[in-house]
Amino acid sequence: MEFGTQTIEALLSGYQKKEFKPSEVIGAYLENISARDKKLNSFLQVRAEETMAKAKALDGKMGEAVNLPLFGIPIAVKDNFLVEGWQATAGSKVLSGYVSPYTATSVKKLQEMGAVIVGKVNCDEFAMGSSNENSAYGPVRNPWDLERVPGGSSGGSSAAVAAGLAAVSLGTDTGGSIRQPASLCGLVGLKPSYGRVSRYGIVAYASSLDQVGPFSKTVWDSARVLEVMAGFDNRDATTSKRPVPRYTEELKSNSKRAFTLGISRSWLEGVDPDVAKSFEAALEAFKKLGGKIVEIDLPHTKYSLSTYYLIAPSEASSNLARYDGVHYGYRTQNAKSSEELYSRSRGEGIGREVKLRIMLGTYALSAGYYDAFYLKANQVRKKIQEDFEKAFTQCDFVATPTSPSTAFKLGEKTDDPLKMYLSDIFTLPVNLAGLPGLSIPCGLDSKNLPIGLQLIGKPFGESDLFAAAHSYEQVRGVFPLPSIAKGKG
Amino acid sequence: MLSRDEVLKIAKLARLTLTEEEIAFYQKQLTRVLGHIQDLNQVPTSNETFVQHVPLDAEPFREDKAEPFANHEGLMGNAPAVENNCFLLPTIVEHS
């Protein structure tokens, strides 16, 4: 039997019916990786022997463990998550050779429920980027078109699932790093509400914005991963104590509800014509489901880019101060003083875009500039949050295209940082407001590249988000996979 | 345009050694991004408003209880240099 195109739901059902065993499935995914990933560069570490041993151990437990919610599911994990015994480079040379001494809470929960890690996947250095071209380990290529980027920063996570190298993957999203690559690779990508999933064991980028979330082929799969990994964690003081709903059950009971979608027309200017067309068609589909479309006003979202590029770099400049060549990671040779040891280790070990963001943050927080930059950005952030609060009195979700364009070519946006940052124009405000956002494929453009629809929900409104996306998925039909996922191309 | 000295000052504060080529590169890039960010000045804001990003039911306070970390070897194994179970750094005070 061929594996690679199945959903989690289908794999679980196959295990239940004893159609195949975990070692067959995991073995097939490992073979897919070795056959296909040379073209994609999505995996940074694979430990086939150890992974197969885990799968075989599950074979022996099929009787008792087969009802685990993620029994025998092959999962890829972004390289900024810590998994004990595995490397965690976060796409940076400064962390090359770093071996995690413990496991992130989110990953641990998935492993306890039967998931098997098939590898650690590539990403933009420290999750900073929108194309995966900022990785110290080379760019990842889009499985739909190898000349194009998969999006970023979780580009390896999206390429791996789209190409059938993992059934599901984990990424992190600070300004769109799950939703944008999901959109560019034709997958469902979820950034949960701030506080929904523990960040313990994640390499921190901007702590008031970072969230953990899944990439999957379907909404049900996304709901399944979230219901396993969400919840309070004593080791992450920002996690919420709200109970975690059984999303997969609620998704079916709620999906008959008719939802109201809010659209801000002025925000949508400048979107590629194919993307705009596909977005309008998705809105029509919601209307056919009994839903309503209302015009809303989000006057401050146009300041999201500026707000984000003050807050995120400021937090990053503080979070990344720890990479100093002393306790772990890259260390420069022949430093004559401690000052020189820090500055040269950082200067040599950290890449171009990350240095830019560290310096932006250092500048914004430096004496005399704090009020004008960091404080001001936080005040505007509050206004963006209030815009959404107001909008949610008129609608259940805010809908946008996930990205203003489909996958662009490698090198196309690397010269101008602002050009690259604009890829996240629809995703940034969602992190700034702490809201959940989901990207779902809604069409293909004239070049046969996937287009994504973003639904933005109320705080902790993941259940409704899944329900709406699930009903849309039913009318849309099964979304195609790139030919490489079927072992071709 | 940010001056060369301004870039060097930021780099020093950030503990980043830059090459000559990088100094010129970041002069341009920082100027470009900081120029865009000026649009925030168009937004009237009052000093009281500040963002609440932590969920209201999160509990930032917990008992400050130390727990032994099981994988000591794993932690020390990542050090660039170790001696007698301590992180080894270059000598910075020379003996006379």
C-alpha cells in the first residue's frame, strides 16, 4: 500500500480495522523522505533507526493502544522545538550541533498520544522570514513548483506535509509563519489563540506573539492535533486554564450553524487578481451554506506591519541575547576578552535577517527612543485589538485571503525587507491581537499554485473556527495535492 | 539615512561584530525599515492605553520551587568547552 496522501483520520481508521501496522506506515514515510526530500530540502534531521524502533514498539501494542488519538501518526517537527536527544538549530548556525536536553510540552503531549516523530524540519533562522530563504541550512522548495518558495518561516513543516513526507507537522507562528506557508502549499494551517498551547521548549522569538500550531491536509486533522496538545502548562505562565474542548466532536455538531463573516474591503486592496477571485468565490460558498457577509471597519490594521516590526524585533533582541557563545552553540576562536567572545560569536554565528531584527529591536529599546517606538507600537497594538473587538460585535469571523499572492520565486523578494514583510500583511494583526487564525485552501491560481482563505476568530474561538472551516471544506471538496505527494514529479 | 556611527553604536549595544560590508548593508536596511515605521506617528494614542496580551485567566505567579533537572549530561554536553563539570571560557585576565 502507498502512504503519503492519507489524512490522520484515514490512518487511524486503517489501524482500527487492522489494515496496516505502524511500522509499515512509518517505514513508508521514511522512504518517501529519502526518495523525495533531496529536491525539497525540508528535513534537517532524520533518525530512521530510532524512529523505526518506536514504530515497531507500537506494532506490539496495537491491541491496547490503537485507540490513542494519534496512534502511529507520522509527524514532522519544526527545528525550533526541543525534542530530547534531537538537534534543535532553529535554522541557525549559532545553534548548529545543539542537542535538546528535554522535550517541548506540545511535542511530549503528541508523543504520549501515539504520534511518532519522523524528523526535524527546516525553517527560517529563529523563525524570522516569510520564504524559508533565511535558513542557514539552505532554502526549502515548494512541492507545487520547485522554483518557488514554500512560504515561511515554517517552510519545512508545510513542504513536508504537502509532499507526503509526514501526515501532519508542527510549526510556530509569530506573524503568519504557519498560515502563510500553509496557504502557499495548499494545506490547513492553524495559529491558535495566544495562551492556548504551551510554548515551553520552543526557541523563543517574540514572546508576546509566538504560538504553536499544526499543518494538516484537513480541518478534522488540525482539530485532532489541537485537542491533544492544547491546555494549561505549569511551565508556561501565559497558558490559559480554560478547559480544552473536544474539537473533533464539536466540529461535527457545530458545522450546521450559519456564520457571519466580516470583510474589510479597504484592507483587501492590492491583492493579486487570482487570489481576489478565489477569495470572492469562497465567500459565495459561505453564503450558500446560509452564512452572511457583512462589511466591517478595521481602521488600524494598516499599521500592523509597523507595529509588528517594532514589537517583534524588540522582544527578539532580548530573547536572542542568550546566544553568546558561552553555554552552548557556536563559539568564535581566539577571542581576547569576554566582550569580544560575545560579539564575534554572535556576529559570525547569526544570519543576515536575524541581525537586522536584533538591531531594529536594540534601537527601538535604546535610551531616548523607547517612548517614540516601543511604547507607541504597544499603544497602536491596543487599537488594532480594539478594532477586532468591535468587529466581532457584528460578525463571527473576519475573513481575508491568507496571503496577498501565491508562492513567489526564490530570490524574488530577498533584496528588500519591506517587500518580503508585506507577504504577511493579513496575518500579522492576528498575532498582535492574540486571536486564533486558520488558513484553508480555497483554490488554485492560473499557474496551478494554491490560494488560502484566512478565517480569524474570537479569542479561544477555535471550536467555531473549525466548524466553519469544516463546513466550507465539505462544499469545496477534496483539495488536490502536488504530484510529488503521489510519488511523481 | 542612518549614519555609519549610528549603526556601529546599535551593533555595539546588540553585541554584534559587523564586517565593513555589513555596516553599509545595515545602514540601508535599517533606514528603509525605520522610515516605514514612521507611519505610526499618524495614529493618535493616549499614554494610558497599553496592550493586554496575556489571557486574563493565566496565572503568571506560581510557587518558586526548584526541581532537579534530570538530564545534567545533556545540558553540559552542549557547552563549547567544559572542564571539571564547569563551562570553560578563555582567560580574560592575564597573569603578570
